[in-house]
Amino acid sequence: MEAWKAGLEDVIAGRSAICQVDGEAGRLYYRGYEIGDLTAHVPFEDVTALLWLGELPGAGESERFKARLGAARGLPGPVRDLLQSLPRDTHPLDALRTAVSLAATFDPDTRASDPEANLRKAVRLMILLPETVAAWQRIRNGKTPVSAPTSLSHAAYFLNLVDGHAPSPEVARVLDVVLTLHADHELNASTFAARVAVATLADLHAAIVSAISTLKGPRHGGANEDVLAMLLEIGEPSRAERFVESRLGARAGLSKHERGNPQMRVPGFGHRVYRVDDARARVLRGMAKSMAEATGRQKLFEIAERVYDAMRARTTLPVNVDFFSAVVYDALGIPPDFCTSIFAVGRVAGWCAHALEQFADNRLIRPRAEYIGPAPRAVAAR
Ligand SMILES: CC(C)(COP(=O)(O)OP(=O)(O)OC[C@H]1O[C@@H](n2cnc3c(N)ncnc32)[C@H](O)[C@@H]1OP(=O)(O)O)[C@@H](O)C(=O)NCCC(=O)NCCS
């Protein structure tokens, strides 16, 4: 048997033609296209088609794909009723997970997992997530969910659902880029969870529920909200360096287990695969700066820059996608506990792509554990 690797680090756990991560160079490719090239030239809907179908759609195909997404728009009545019944302090990701679980019960293709049925479900899930996330954000703030003009792009439609009015083209473009940057990332924890579910031949909704559940933790997508909460807690650029120093300093003298506590780490830094700052972080840093300037939220950007410099001076940990995206979310008026839901609205494209790929060429994912417990022994007389 292969030697055990903690956290499956660097273990090849599957083959995929969707996404390539070059951790040494900090580069990311979707089906061979570099992420910066995609964000500069391709809208999120076409990126989704690329991830699912393998090639960038031509003009006609792109229109047909957008029309399919557009036709799925609207918050299903049962999901709306469910959200209305939830305690108002329910975490947005818990509301989302529960809504997807409920949607499985009335999806017309629930019991089918052939390629066409899966594609129809993927389209519905692409829409269900933003509809649910936006509706819950309104309901928990005492507002009524709204509908939005169907002519809007995916990103603009979502922002309209959240805010009750269409965003400016500039703001819609920012979210479009953010969604593409989050759309996929190889075998990250939530995508792996989705593929494990699919490999048992559980259905697509089950896979997406597994993925949302896994995204929530602070080692993964949950770091997004921790970053924004941290920057707000620091409050002033002049306090950033001291904050970093005291958080890193507090780690000295702690056991490895204690150092693993998210409160003892600086969220938004470190990565299992990247050794250097990645391309997504570079794009987000630029956007965070211009968005912060455009919305008068420069102070938070300044705090983020100071934290970044303080981490650079003291560690070799790369900055990750969650760090500057939190500044962008703040400039968009998004509160900390809503950040990871936006991540999910983008990543559902990748979850579905990987699920479709797994369905197309499946074998049960069932690794082994190296047993380290007691040797076989008899139960003593009792
Ligand atoms: C992303 C992450 C989970 C990767 O984990 P990993 O590859 O398993 O790396 P480890 O948790 O083994 O960390 C390796 C060492 O770097 C330290 N480290 C990693 N990230 C750190 C951070 N953000 N702040 C402080 N120390 C960090 C660890 O404490 C560990 O040292 P130790 O064992 O002496 O305590 C980890 O870097 C992290 O927790 N980052 C903060 C949360 C975050 O931003 N998550 C989003 C990822 S996109």
C-alpha cells in the first residue's frame, strides 16, 4: 500500500481535464485558458459553459446557453417558504445547504442521472444558488425577496436580487470577474466532496449539498468571512502591524494542535498548493484597490495592504483568494457572514463541472486508512 500523507497532500486522487493549478508559478488555467485571460475577455456564463462542455462557446452557443440559464430564473415557491420559516440568525450557508436539499425533493429530474438530466439539473442549480443566497440575505434583514429583469447578465441579475435594483455596469463587471475567479480550483476540499458523493452514484443535488457543507469551514471558503471580520476588527491601518505581530507571536509556545485553531492563524494566507501569491489574488488586489477608491472604503483596503506587508515581512505564506476578495465584498456592501455564499455562487459552476466529469467516467472513490489502533485482542471476561 502507498505511504500515508497527512491531508492527502500532493496525492493524485483523480484525473481531470477541467482545471490546472501550477502552485510553483502561481498560475491557474481552466481547460487550458489562463485565468487572467478569461477574466479579461470572457463573461462568467461563457466560463461556466467552458467548464461544463469543454470549449468556449461560439456566439450562437453562448446565446443558447444564456437563454437556458435565463429560463431557469426565479425562486421556487417551496424554497421561498422554507427561507421564510428559518430563524433569522441562520448562517447563510446553512440556509443555502438546506434549500438545495429541499430543491432535490421537487426537481423533475431527481431520480435521473443521465447526461441530459444532469445538465438540466446543473442549469437549475446554477440559478437556485444565487436566487437562494439573495433571497435569504433580504429575508434575514426583514425585506421581501424581489425578482429582477431577465435581460441582465448572471452577475447583474444576482446583485439586483440582493439590492432590489440593477447595479452599475462597473459593479456588475466586478462581480462577474469575482465569480470567474472562484468558479473552479481543481480538487479543493468542497469539489472533492462533491466528486466523492457522485462516485457513489448519489445524485447531483446530493453532491452540491456535500460541497456546500464542506465549503463552510474556516480552512476553506469560511476563511473569506474571517478575513473581512479580521479587517473590520483591526479597524485602523495603524493597528494592522501590531495585530499581525501579536497573532503570530501568540503562536510561539503553543502546541501544534493549539496552533491549528483558526483564531491562531491569519485568515487569507497559506495554501496547500500555491507556494507564491496566485494569479487570482493579483487580480483581486487590483480590483480591491479600485473598488475601495470608488466606494470610499479605502481605509479597509489600506488595512488589508498593511496586513499583507506585515505578513510578507514575517512569513513565506502566500496570500490566497480569500484575502483581497473580502475587500472587494466590503466595497460591494457585503457583510462578513455573506462572503462565503458569494464564493458558492461562483464555485457551483466548478462543482457541477466536476460532478458531470465524474458521472461520465466513474469509479467509487474509496481510499484506505493506515490502521494505527490496538492489535487484534479478545474482550476480557465481564
Ligand atoms: C489554507 C490552509 C488550510 C492550508 O493548510 P495546510 O496545507 O494543511 O498547511 P498547514 O495547516 O499544515 O500549515 C503549515 C504551517 O503553516 C502555518 N500556517 C498556515 N497557514 C497559516 C496562516 N494563515 N497563519 C499562520 N500560520 C499559518 C501552520 O500553522 C503550520 O505551521 P505549524 O504546523 O507549525 O503550526 C492554511 O494555510 C490555513 O489555515 N490558512 C488560513 C485559512 C485560509 O485562508 N483558508 C483559505 C484557503 S484558500
